[in-house]
Amino acid sequence: MRIGHFPGLKGSDAVLISCGKEEVDGLRAVAREAVQSRLPVLVNDRCVISGTIPAGLQLIAAATGVLVPGLANRFIWRIGSTLYSSLDGLLEALVGPSGHQYFDLDGDDAILVVSVGEYDDNWWHSHADPVL
């Protein structure tokens, strides 16, 4: 999985997670871990981070209205326990050769785009110069 912050991706300020269909289960596991532990999980620990346009992304299982302290240069992806099953289903549905899902980020105008099979290594090298 790769992650980066793209201010103009598809006309939006976006955090992009790009992965292969075999990596979607890893992202689903991150969501499951956050819900079960009730602790913030740093998604970046499971991703290759862009060297030129990094995005810090924390997944937090907390209900809307619960204050979550933000960190500089870090986006927050909040899921409530009632939303977990629909989130898991949306991620599970990304099993075709390509596709994507959009998710809201907490307190930010940016969106999260989880993409499967749409952004290959060549695209990342020309747009984001990832740190390997």
C-alpha cells in the first residue's frame, strides 16, 4: 500500500491510499484493530509513504462528537462502531481489477480515496516520488 497527500487529485484535496486487491485485507485489519482496541492506529505503519507529498493518517474508532486531538500534518479517519460494518463492506467490495471508494476525514476538507489497481508504480514515481 502507498499513501500520499494530493491537494488536486480528481479536483479535491485528497489523501490517497493505493493498493492491490490482495492488500485490501490489510486495510480492513487496520480498521478492525482500531475498533477492537479503541486506540488510534497509524495507517502509515502499513504503507509506503510518499517522499515528496507525505500524508499522516490515523484511524480512530470513536463516535462523532468525541474530541480527538489532531496532530500537525496528520489526517484523522474516524469510524464509529456502528459504521464499522459498512466501512468493512465497502473495503471488501474492492476486489475487482480496479476501483475506489471515498471516505470523509474528520474535521478536514480533504477526502480519503482508497484505490485498488488504478495507480501503478510508474504513476507513483512520476507524481509522488515515494520513499522505499
